[in-house]
Amino acid sequence: MIKFGTGGWRAVIGSDFVEKNICYVAEGICRLMEEDGKMDKPTIIGYDHRFLSEPAARWMAEVFAAHGLTVWFMNRSAPTPLIMHTVKKQGFYFGVEITASHNPSSYNGIKLIVEEGRDAPVETTVRLEAWIACAEADDKVGRMPFAEACDRGLVIYRKNPFNDFIDDILNVLNVEAIREHGARVLFDPMYGSGTYPLLVILCTARCTVDMIHNTRDAYFGGHLPAPSAQGLGELRNRVLAGKYELGIAFDGDGDRLGIIDRDGRYITANEILVMLYWYLHEIKGWRGPVVRNLATTHMLDVMAADFGETCHEVPVGFKYISSKIDEADAILGGESSGGLTVRGHIHGKDSVYAASLFVEMLSVVEKSPSQIMNELEQKYGHYDMVEDNITFTTEQKTAVNRIIFEEKKIPFFGKPVARVSYEDGCKVYFGDNSFVICRFSGTEPLLRIFAEASDAATAKGYIEAFRDLLAFD
């Protein structure tokens, strides 16, 4: 069964991510478009640097063309935020990105983007899964050869699809402040597809930019293409050795951001969110609440309350963040895994805009990320988040479902529990703004346990309590 999780459909290359299944997905999308009467506008199809990404994009375009549907096809690899921006800017109904984001190189996948450049909602993906199942049952998928589709004008190559995306970001940045500051940046796109737009933006703003890992490598150098502390050791060492002001890293499809401070400190996604909310609200004078998912720092709650604003909590999945931003007119929203967006921009994660805004912040306030964060912690307290990812067997998953979600057992933590939520997984809240959450990943076969407290030891204790309850060694 082809299933779409929080980040689309992801599968192992050669096992489930194969030509036949990719064409089934394309057929399902076409039937969905036909059912909704949304066939009069092109669909943009993009792809990242992974194995089979460009061929998969071509196979999908062939299925679309067989239905008489027009496709805008990228003339080079592109980050997911660009595809979302194009759907929004052009008023398209749908867009597709071939990517498995930050998953291991053995994976690939498909993200479906809908009107206004949003992640497809659950209602849409459930209907899509039904149409894919019908296509599998029929086992009849029409395809027009790619060259013929180009000749007939059903597949249209975009000459420079990056222009609008880059210009729209430059138009909202304080480019003059960045020019005057003159930051020296070391950029690590982690062999992904987000290289070009950020490089153009930073160079246009007169930053000095050097790069590592900017070629195509479908194995991502043998590492996970995720801008985590563990994955950015080389970037950290080079920032220190080269005395750069900042190190910037993206994940495989350019929607997650990692930062290395000039002192070699890894700036977490939670800290990036906190600093940018502070910058937009207190320095730029924007007004409004903030949105986070339920596995993201509660420091945002404390800060928002001090600003006279509200911090809104939503389930995991960026579609929930973007919807709440619109509903609450929030300044920004994000998640602890490294994705965020800002009011007025696209409705999905965008590391290009976030990195550009981060450079603007440093240029305006003339302080390092560590200096800014230290000042914020003096006012709002220190928060440590710890994460544990656990692989499981089918029997273990059944046991977790029974213990946590049927019997609703929680560990003994040695302190009072303020409340428990089962909105998305099981989240336990404590009265001191600390928490622990246990949930299944929507994109990988993992059980994720996140915990946050005023110190790492306490957070680790929360996780160990859950591991003991679930009998994981």
C-alpha cells in the first residue's frame, strides 16, 4: 500500500520506490485532478539530487501528458520551497517534488503540494491513496513518451524558474544592512538541491560565501542529509579553522536549516525559532503570535506571553503549522526538526528564506547567535531538548499502541503531571514548562521520544522513564 505521511510518500529505492509505483502515484494524482475538475492549469514537477529523482519526474510527466495535462518541468534540480512558491505564485492547483527530504540515501519519495503552495492536507492524501489503489487494481496506466510530450507542448521546460523565488525573498530582506555588515559565511547544502538560490541571495547582498559539499552526490557523502549536530562536524571544524562568522547547512531538499556559530556552537532548530521570533517581534516591530508543533520548545510560550502574544500548539506536520499561521495571523511557525516559515511567505518550510533572514538578523543586531541566545536565556530561562529515535518490530509497535494509546499508561516520573494529551502521540506536560512526547514517525519506521526540561539530565530521565515503561533496552 502506498501511503502518504506527514512529509509525503517515502519508500526504499528498488523495493517500493520503483517505476511502476511511481506511475501509480502519478495516475492517482491525475484521477484526483479529473475528479475535482482541476485540469485547466499546469502542474509543476521538481526533483532533488537523489537516485531516480529526475527519471521519476519524467515518468510522472509522461503519465500526466497521457491524460492531456500540462506539466511545467524543471531544467535542473530544485528545492521543495521553490516548487511550493511556484504553485502559490502561478495560482496552480498542484505541484510535485520528487524527494525523500532528510531520509537516508536509500530512500526516495514524492511530496504533493496543493493550492497556495501548501502541503497536501490529510483529506486530500486519503483521497489520493484511494485513487492510487484503484490504479494498482486496474493496472492500466497510460504514458506518452517524454520527447513526444515535449513536442506537443504538454511538457514545458522552465528556463529560469528561480527568478521569482529569489526576487521575492530579496524584496523583503534588509539587503542594505546585510551589505554593510559583510558577513563571511560557509555554506554546506549537504549535496542537496538548495544550493543555487541561497548562494545568489547572499552574493547579491555582498556576503562572502565559501561552500562545501555543493556537488551532486546521491549518497550524500555516506551521511544522512539532515543538518543535525551529529551531521555537521566538518562544517563546524571548517567554520572554526577559517574564522567564518557563520556556518549554514540545508537538508537534501532545502527545507530544513542548521546553523553553526562562529565559536563552533551548533544552533538548534529551537534556538533558531526563538531568535527569529524575537528579532521579528522586538527588532523589526512585527506583531502577532507564534506557532509551533507539539515537539518544539516551550521557550516560545514563555517568550510569547512576555510579548503579550500567544504561542499556538499544533500536531506534527507542517500543514498544521501553515494553517494555524493563517488562522491566527502569526508572525512565524516552525518545528524542532529544522523547518520554519514566516508570515507572507510560502505555506511550507523554507530554509532559503530562513537562512537569509538569520543573516539579516546578525547584520542588524551586530551580535553572534550565541550572544543573542545567552541574553534571551537570561530573561526567559534555559531549555534543553533531548531526542531518542527507536526502531521497532511489528510486535513492539503493537505493544506500544496497546500500552500508550489503548490502556493509556504513562511512566512514573517522580513529579506531578499537569496534563496528558493524545492529540498526536502521547504528550505529558509538567507544571514547570517541561514535557515529554512519544509518537510514531510519519515518514520513517521509528518511534520518536522528545523531552525538554531546564537541563539535559532531567529531559533524559523523562525519556528513560518511557523506555522502561515500553521495555525498550
